[in-house]
Amino acid sequence: MNCHNAIKTESPYIKRIYNAIERNEPIQWVRIHNLPDLAYFNHAQHVKVGGIECVTCHGPIQEMEVVQQYSSLTMGWCINCHRETVVKTDGNAYYDKLVKMHAENSKDPLKVVNIGGLECSKCHY
């Protein structure tokens, strides 16, 4: 409920969630974004480490009265993102050697595709 401590707190949909929590009942979710069981997606890897904003994939969620799927989230859509997205390496020493090695061989910025972002096992297991 991180976002909804401040966003749309008066929404009847959000109130349903708080009511379920107060009654210690399971929340009755309606799945909006449904990936197949054979695919794995890690929000932390994309949001915390990658610095990807929610709106990149979920669209203008703050303007949606009822959440709906914004992006196709198909394999092709994800692969295209991995081909185009520049890795945010600033302040993360993990990437220092990779950035240096990449710069020796390319003038282009380091992108997700350059660090294994198209390897099947990144998303499939």
C-alpha cells in the first residue's frame, strides 16, 4: 500500500483493500497484468536497481480510475525494451568494470542487451 498511503486514498476501490486488511480477510484481487507461468518478472530488479518508473510499463496509472493494462507485456515488447534501455550505472560499483570494458569496444551507451538482457533464462525458467 505504499502508493495508496498518499494516492487516491478516497477511492472506493482502495477503501475495499483497507477494509479487508482491517477485517484480516484476504484481498479479492482482479488480475490485470498476467504473465504466463513460464515467465519470471522481478519488479525489484527493474524498479529498484534499474530505476525504471512505474509509468514506463503501467502507463499513467495515477490517472486511471480503474487500472487497466497499458503495455502488451509480450516477449517482443520486453525484448525491444532490453534492446533500447540504457543501464543506469551511476553510483553502482557493480557496473564499473562492465562499463569500462564496454567503452573499450563501443561508443554506444551500455544497454540491457549488452549485459545479457536477451538471454532466455533471464525471464524463462
